Amino acid sequence: MYNQGHEAQQVLNELLQKMPVERKIRQVFSAYATGRELAIAGIRQRHPQASDSQIWHLWAQQHLGPSLFRKVYGKIPRE
């Protein structure tokens, strides 16, 4: 019996090695954008009354972490 997971990983690795760098970069940016959209959807669900600006600031705080967020932006605006 052979390990299908290992064989599938080898095939994926070969495909990735052959893929042009530009396509890999596009896929990374696409995955990042999808993750951001999912995170923002979760924030909107938890804060249904928040404005778009507040949602963005909440996402940035989650993304950067509280300490770096405060250094960059200060407090979250309470429109």
C-alpha cells in the first residue's frame, strides 16, 4: 500500500516548481485578499452596527495586533 497524501504532495510540488513566478505571486495575493474578506465578514457579523471605517480599523487592529495598531493609528474611531 502506498501513501496517497505523499504522492499528491509530490505532484503538487512539481506543479509549483514549474509554475511561473508571476502566477505564484498572483495566487498569494488572491489568497491574502480572500482571507481579508473572510476576516472582514466575521467582524461585520460581530459588529453589525459598525461603519465601514470602523470595520476597517477593527480589521487592521486584528491584522496588526493591538500594540502595532496603536503605534500606527492610535485609537479606533467611534464615529
